[in-house]
Amino acid sequence: MNAALKIDQLNVDQILERVKAMALQYFDQQDTLSPGKFIPDISMEILPEHGMGAHAALDYFSVHYAGKITNSAGPRYFGFVTGGSTPAAVAGDWLVSAYDQNACGSNDSIAPQLEKQTIHFFHQLFGLDQEFFGSFVTGATIANMVGLAIGRQWIGEQHHIDISNEGLTHCPPIKIISASPHSSVLKSLSMLGLGRKSVITIPTLPDREAIDILELENYLRTNPEPCIVVANAGTVNTVDFDDLEAIGKLKSLYPFWLHVDAAFGGFAACSEKYKHHLLGINDADSITIDAHKWLNVPYDAAMQFTRHPKLQLKVFQNSAAYLGDPAQRPDFFHYTPENSRRFRALPSWFTLMAYGKEGYCEMVERNCCAANYFGECIEQSEHFILLAPVRMNVVCFTLNQENITFDFIQQFLNAVRDDGRVFFTSTLYKGTPAIRAAISNWQTKQEDLELAFEVLTSVLKKLTDVNQATTNLA
Ligand SMILES: *Cc1c(COP(=O)(O)O)cnc(C)c1O
């Protein structure tokens, strides 16, 4: 055995102790570490000929890189819709790496069974029918891809074509019908050979991101070919929800596959206050829900659900002599894009066991309450304009200035990032350059939003003063 490896094998305890200390230091800095910083490109180093061992690698990492880690998992990172990692989720995730199970098969580890158990928890958390088959994938993008791949297989069947074997050559063009699809849906369509241009965009209701049901029905009536409808349960800009119940009713009249992208909006189900948004979700053929966002587990976890596991098996079955007959052993690797699979259900299992339904209800409602508070600050301020009502946990707003450009929004957000106390990302909302505050972290409190508002106003004042001075000089 290599000498460095041999030494490490004997010193696993010390190595893990050091990692624990570093992780604790990260948690201890929650109030001081910047949620985002600009890091200039690092220089690419030469691969060591002789390894230095884990201790020296930890030293090297601490000296060169640890200081550049940001508090993006902390309470004042409001970019995208991310979330951090609950203590129980971190515990689960550490064990995933230590145990390193391959959650693919069914007869050599508890891992796949615990994955099924975790999916069973999610049925209950989200109020999904037990008939939904579910599995873990790496993120909502892949969950969307899986749902659309099964939908594609279903469309093939309507034309008596087994697309998993025949490909798309003899299949009429497949249309994807949606009002405000997430960018990952377009990426999935590219990966699936359906093409980004296969999307037919249906108008939204006025001042909304939700689909206009009459327009949808009109399309379905005049285009009788089977198609895929991608409904949104929580858009990223304004957390708008398509009327899933109404879309479900259309299923008895027109032939379509209903895929629901509920990446983070699915967590509305945790709260009595918000769960009405998801009425009708059980009419879906496939559903996407992320775990590494509002569940607050580490990255690399989302769930895909479908009512049609047989079709899913057709798409993803991985036939090889040594893998057994999928009909006899319905193992996960016959259902998911991955063959070898990380035991990525475990952090979710831990956090659900640790905090339960009530814990997630409290987190979702606290985050939404903080968003409401922040939305009120924005609405009452002369410097900002609220672009949409705050429905749940995202506040979409812009600067109250004429001819606001995307570049200026970005310049402003870079200055906010460099201030070091809060972090936001930009967006384009119905053509208007805008800012989003997404609140989905388990630690976030109203005080964090109070500070965020203070930072936004003071940074804006500084930036406007500087720009004014420059204009005066010119
Ligand atoms: C984040 C998100 C996705 C993509 O999820 P990843 O986990 O980043 O792959 C898809 N749809 C919606 C609505 C999202 O919010």
C-alpha cells in the first residue's frame, strides 16, 4: 500500500476530528462570514507525484482555500432558491460518505430500502397518493428530465412506437405545452432529443406567471395530438402556481401527459396556509421536487415521482447479464439515469426523522413570514418597486429608477455582495431587470431581512452618490 495511504488508514480518527473542527468553525461563523464573495481565478497547480497525506492536504486546503469558502449555506444568502443543510442532514450526509453504499441493487445493502422508506415519508409530507413511484436523483433538472423522458415514452405508445427501442425517427414531433417553464425544462428537452424549440408557450393570466387555463384548453382543443403539459407549482421569480386542479380536469377531455415542476413549491404542502396551491397535484403523471432546496439537505438530492413506473422501467432499464432481470428485481438502477448511485436519500431521512412534519411546517411558514415582511419593506420604500405580490418565499422587486438596465442591477448586486452581509441574485421579470430575494434557509429569521433591507438602501445610496459624482465630473 502507498505509504501516505497506509498512514491515513491508521489515522482515520484524527483526520475526521480535524474535519469536525473545521466544520464547527464554519458553523460558528454563521453571523460573520460573507454569504457571497467574488473570488478571482485561482492558479492551476501541478498534481503531486508523491501524495502528502490527508493531514497535509487539510493544512494546504486550510491555508489556500478555506478562507475563500462563502456562507452560501447561511441565513443571509438570498440568491436563487437554495437552502442550507440542517444539522441532522449534515449528520446523514457525513455518514453517506463514510458508508459509501451503492444504492442501486436490492440484495446487498439496506440503502435501497431506506430510500424507499424516505420516499414513503415524502408521500406523507407532500400528500401524494401512494401510487406514485419515487426515487432520488441528483437535482430537479434531472428529475424534470426523468419526468419528460417517461412522458416521451408515453407519447410514443399513443403512436404505437416504443421510443426506448425505436428512437424518435418515426414519431410525429412531440410538443411541450407550458406557460413559464423553468430553464431546466428546456435543458432537459435538449438532452432528450426533443429540442428546446418543441415548447409551445401558452399565455399567462394577466400580471401572473400562472397559465391561462382557457388558452391552454383552446390549444388542446385545436391540437388533438397527444402532448406533454409542463405545469408549474412555484415559479422561481414569483412563486406562482398553475391551477393544477383545472389542468387535471382537462385530462379527461384531451390526451396529454401532465408533468408538474414543484422543485421548491412542493413544500407549500407542509403548511395549512399554503397547501391549497397544490390542490390537484395528484392528477400529475410525473412530479419533480428538490431536496437540496427547501428541505435543506446538502446538494445532490431531488425526487422524481411518477404514476407510471412501468414506462419509467422501459426508458431506464439497464440490461446486462450480471444485473439480473428487471422484472424479477426492480432495482433502482433500472429506473434512474444513474447506474451506480450515491445513498443520497440518507440526509433526507435524517432531517425528516429529526424535525418531522411540524419542523418543516414551522420552517416554511417562518421563511414565508420573513418574505412577507421584506415585501412590505420594499413596497413602502421610495427606492424600490415590488413587482409581484409575495405569495410565499420569494420577493421579486426592482429599483425605482427610470430606464433601469440589467447592467445597473448587476452592478448594484455586486456592490451588495462586496458589502459582505447579504447576497441576492438578479432576474428578468416580464422584461424588467429585477432582483429576487429567495428565502428558504432553515436558519433565516426576520432580523436577517431587517439587515438585508438596511444593506440594500445604504449600498444603493452610496452607488447613486458615486455615479452622481462621476456624472458631475464629466
Ligand atoms: C431549482 C429549480 C429547478 C432546477 O433544479 P436543480 O436542482 O438546480 O437542478 C427546476 N425547476 C424549478 C422550479 C426550480 O426552482
